[in-house]
Amino acid sequence: MEKLEKIGVRWKRSTFEQRIKELKDYKATFGNYEVPSNIGTRDLCDWCHNIRIFCRLFEKIGKEKAGEYRMNSERIRMLKEIGFEWSAYK
């Protein structure tokens, strides 16, 4: 990755707030947060999977756990506020 960055490759990462907006848009369209990986939503699906893991780790150990997205109480509150589904499928 470092070699690619040296020649100008830039990695675009969505912010937590951008992903929350994508989730809201997804729910407005499909009525749930069960984001599949097969309809052009693979990135969002993977993000949701990781967020569920990070939230479980945060709640289990009671402190921030480093990852691609750092989890904290404020982010958990934001997810709860939009009604995020903590299980992938009901």
C-alpha cells in the first residue's frame, strides 16, 4: 500500500457520518438495515458487519477498540437513534 501511495494512489474512506446517511437511505428504500452483499451494496454490508463486531467488543471490554472505525459511546448512540439492527437478519 505504501508503494501505491507514493505514486499517488489515494484511498477513499467513508466517514462514520457518511455511512449513517447511507444506512438511512438504504432503509428508506428497502425498509430495513439488512444490507445484502449482492445488489451493489457490498461496502455497506461489510461496514455493517464490522460495526456489529466493534459494538460487541466495545460493550464487552467497556473501552474503545481500535479498528477501521473506532467505536465509542457516541457512535453507538447514533446507531441506536436510527434504529440500527444489531443482528444481521431477524
